[in-house]
Amino acid sequence: ALTRIGLAGLAVMGQNLALNIAEKGFPISVYNRTTSKVDETVQRAKLEGNLPLYGFHDPASFVNSIQKPRVVIMLVKAGAPVDQTIATLAAHLEQGDCIVDGGNEWYENTERREKAMEERGLLYLGMGVSGGEEGARHGPSMMPGGSLEAYQYIEDILLKVSAQVPDSGPCVTYIGKGGSGNFVKMVLKSVGKLTNGELQQVFAEWNKGELLSFLVEITADIFSIKDDQGEGYLVDKVLDKTGMKGTGKWTVLSGLKDERVAASKIFQGDYSSGETVDKAQLIEDVRKALYASKICSYAQGMNIIKAKSTEKGWGLNLGELARIWKGGCIIRASFLDRIKKAYDRNGELANLLIDPEFAQEIMDRQAAWRRVVCLAINNGVSTPGMSASLAYFDSYRRDRLPANLVQAQRDYFGAHTYERVDMPGSFHTEWYKIANSKI
Ligand code: 2AM
């Protein structure tokens, strides 16, 4: 008998997603360039409950084992490997068949491939999958974009395979046309002298309220784990160097461990301000500051997506995105419900910050937020997230910014012209001549 769907690319994510699909009752064919991984996956399917998963060592018999119209999900390395895998598969696919890229692909590559596939009579989806290997195996958040027809072929599978959140439903929705699925996925991050035990309690307590989220929950857990190789807590033994799987490749300062160690010797000194700090007040302030900062980072993330959606005409539904992120992915948080409601109230909301409920929450927390950032600055502690969020808020709420000076400078050095606050039109001034003729 033919299988319902195929999956090519059996590294960790691919294996787990294939097993998840099989476990939900959809017979699946699997293939990988290196055939030992095919056998490994077949073995796992046996051990994990005789799941309906069938392995193939060559692309032709793999493709021919799938019922028509055929759907193949690819989970291979982004970039050239995806093009190579498409070429291998497409040689055996027929009109109306469909390829789904479930990797973290750059959205413009997805758009290019979708067009190329369309010319060959094939359908294409670029599907962001969030939740790591655990999510892939037991329920990820899935963001499929591209051909709506292709989405409809596999909607029944995706609805069952994705994370299931009570009251919110399965964490999947058709995102929009083109590369929108991959784009949306991409957008998807000592003063108080608290002990690890106290920190564990603080985070556990926070997780009961408005900050309830996966990241706050796991942080509490982390502060409770003792080191099994020696004295003390494990978290203090973990090297402070940010690792990356390749999901985000931008340079971050925390990666430059050796340089930081050298700089710390040059800038030695006592950075403590000597202020007396009330621990209970500080904990309460940090909780509020964290919440306000979170609103700002979600506002910015949503606006990046919104701007691209407008540019590309994708017509994305931001409230739906908040809903499907409630399970599977690391940003899952009760807070996402509130974001969904804000967009349900007003689908054209210019910025989350000005939704009446979020605006009030920011107002109620800004004094605490400013106290925390000031305290950190006074003590030489860097708080990049909280202070950048505060700077964003303080810029966004201003009706006039010092950008007038930048415009004047641009007109001075490059005659780029400027507009005026009091009359329409484009103006240029001979700043240099006027300034120097006065001397
Ligand atoms: P492999 O096991 O044969 O290396 C993650 O690296 C996944 O992408 C693996 O399944 C890997 O297959 C696959 N992959 C990487 N480059 C590939 C390529 N050029 N063609 C096919 N699959 C590739």
C-alpha cells in the first residue's frame, strides 16, 4: 500500500518529525542521502511502538511509495542542500505533487523555489517549524507559507502533529503566500546578591503570574540543579559563552569570551554605586521591568512581520501568529493570549504599545522599569534587553525626536534637503556659506 506522505532529511529534526507524523496515524515514507540514517529511523519507529514508518534507500522508490498527489517534507540544511534535494526529488515527482521545506530557510530562497516549482507544475510550501527536537517529536509550532492548495492537502496532518494547547487549538495556521512562513519563523530573544535558591523561588513565583512562560519556568528549574561533578550549582559552572546552532548567526558580544576577559583587566575597578538595595523591592521592580520589556520586544517583532507583510502583500494575521506560538516553541507564554486579543480588537493596530490594555500596563510599570535600568547603569551592570526596550519606548512615545539635527547635517554635507515643521515642501539651505559669512 502507498503511504500518505514522505519526509526526506533524517537528522534530528527530520527523524523526530517523521516519528511524530507516524505516531498520529499517517503512514510515512522516509529517505536520507546517507542511508544509515534511514535504517536508524526505521529502528526507532519499531522501538517507539511499531509506528507506520517505511524507509527507502533510493529517491525513486521513496517517491513512488507515496500516494498521489505526493507530498514530501524536506528537513535538510538550508541553502544549497535544499536545492540539491529538490533536484533529486523533482526528477521523480509528477504534476500536482508538492514539496514542503521544513528547515530554517531564508525566505527569499523559498520565494525563488516556489516560482521555479510552479513552472514545473509542482506546488511548494516553506514551513517554519519551532520547538527543537522535543517539539518536532511531540508537537511543534508550525508556520507553513506558500501554496494554499498544498497547505490544504496536508492540513489534516499538520493539525494533529502540531502542539495542542487547550482553549487555543493546534499550533498551526496557513501563514500566507510566498516565503511568509519562513520569514515569520525567523523573527522569532548581581546587584541584588540573590542566591541560586532565592532566584529559583523568585522565578517559580513569577511563573504563577503575568510572566507565566516556558522560559521563566525553565529558568526556575535551572537554578535548582546542583552540580554532580563537584560543589555548588551547575549553572555557575556553565561557560558564559553564547552558543549557536545557526538559527541566528549575528555576532553577539557574549560570544567574545577571550576579548572580554582581556578588557575586564583594562577596565578593572569598583563599579558598585554603594546604594542600599531593598531586596524585596528590587525583585518586584525587576518583575515589572521584565514584563514591560517583553511588551516592547513583542511589539518590535510583530512590527517587523507587519512591515514585510505590507511590502509583500502577504496579508498576515498577527493575532493568529500569537495563537500558534502558544505551544511548541520557546516563546510560549500566557501573554500571547493578550497579544491575540489586542489584534482581535484592532487588526490594523499600528503598534502593540498603543493597544489600550498594553498601554496601561506600560504606564503602571514604567517607574519600576526606570529604577531597575538606573540601578544597573549606576552599578556598571549591562542590561541590554531592558535598556534597549526602554529606549525603544522612550523614542516611540515622543512626538518630536532630535532627528531634525540629523536632517540638518545631511542637508549641510550632502544637500539631501529637509522638510519643515511649519510648511510643506522640500528645502535646502547653504548652511556652510551662511555660517561662515557671519564670521
Ligand atoms: P546526510 O545525513 O546525508 O548528511 C542535516 O545535515 C540533514 O541535511 C542531513 O539529513 C543531511 O544528510 C542533509 N543534507 C545536507 N546536505 C545535503 C545535500 N547536499 N543533499 C542532501 N541532503 C543533505
